[in-house]
Amino acid sequence: MRRLLVAGNWKMNTVRKTAEALASGVASGAKPHLATVDVLVCPPFPYLVPVAAALAGSGVSLGAQNVWHEPKGAFTGETSADMLLDAGCSHVLIGHSERRHVLREPDDLINRKVRAAIGKGLHAVLCVGELPDERSSGRTQAVLDRQMESGLAGVEAGDFGKLTIAYEPVWAIGTGVTATPEQAQQAHDHLRKWVAARYNPEVAKALRILYGGSVTAKDAKNLFEQADVDGGLVGGASLEAEKFVPIIEAAAAVTASGK
Ligand code: PEP
């Protein structure tokens, strides 16, 4: 039985005051549902520590949006896994489409980050997903296979307790175009089968696969009801507690309905 996870990626938004207020709003809205649903927020680096304080004792987890794979040293502007743990993070997003496509992070760098994060005890949320033309030309599954193969190189079956996959089709991120529940289910089913074949069926069955891409409270329930959709990675709709908490509520309702 996989618990649903609702994760908020705040990207490069908020200032300290609004980050603290948003964290408090999420914490109080999530409270009645944390017995059945997991909740994670990923603020910008400068606000990890104040958000950790705002979330203290709430049961809402804290994640970073990126990590550097080296433990320390001359890497100007970068942040190590140990620093994230020290700031109160339990999770880190790796390979988000904006880092892959805007900042040109290559597959091998993403893999180093995944291995470094897991090696230090952080929970890695590895984001994968196809570009619009990759979907329209029928290459979605091949792209997902490549991103999984390269992203998880050197990751063992025993590491999967520290891993979540987020399927985020690039054409759906920040566009207002959400994948249909059927499109999401099809991709998630493919990803789970890939893990079953490459690792083993037990690991695949236990792995959480989130859907990300313009999720709102309106479509969350239909997405989360899909057999292989284990929650959501939410960008825009995670920036206001009034929009994010109803997505948590949708996850709780789906869980209560017996999924
Ligand atoms: C994201 O940033 O991971 C994301 C899915 O963004 P949005 O919900 O805004 O599409």
C-alpha cells in the first residue's frame, strides 16, 4: 500500500515573510490529513531554515529544489547534501525539467546528484518527463527509459526506500495543460514496469510515482485515483495555501475511498 504524497515546488518564489506564512498555512491545512497523506514543501534555498522553523513539529516534510553532488569545497554557488540535512531537509528534487532544459543539466550530472543525495540519507525525488515534440513524435516511453536508465545508474534496489519518481511532462509544467488521467496513468504504468524489469517487482510495487504538470484542486482527485499515480508534485498551485490544501484534501479523499 503506497501512501499518497502531495509535494509543493515553490520554485523561485516567495520572500522570507511569505515563505513562513505559506509554510504555516500548509501546516495547519494539512494537519487533519497527515494520518493518511504525506506532504512536502520545497522552498527556495534562503528560506529553508525559516520554513523548517515554521514547520517544526507539524509533520510536513521539507525539501530542497536542487543539490550539488560533491560533499564540499570550491563549488561557488552550490549546496551540498550535508548542508541540506543541516538546514532540516529530508527530501530534494533532482532533475526538474527547468534544471534539465533551462539550465542544461545533463543526465550524468543528474545521476551524480541522485547518488550523492541517497548516499547522504536524503530522499531523492527524481523528475523525468518528455518534451512536447518527443510526445508528438511517439518518443515518450523512449525518453522516460533513457532518463530512468541514466538517472538511476549505480542506484541499487536497496536504495529505493530513499527514492521517489516524479513524472512531469514538460508540456504540462506551468502551462495550464494538465495531462489527462489516462495519459498520466499510461506513463506511470510504463515507469513502474521499467523498474520491475530493471530491478524487481517488489521494488516497483513500493515505489511512489508522482504526477506533476499544472495540477490544481480541480483535477487532483481524478489524477490521484489512477492506480499508478501516487500523488502530485505541484508548482503554481503550491504557492497559496488556499490552492494547495485542497489538493491535499483530494489526496485524503482518494485514500479514504479505499485506493
Ligand atoms: C513543477 O514545478 O514541478 C510543476 C509541476 O509546476 P506546475 O504545477 O506549475 O505545472
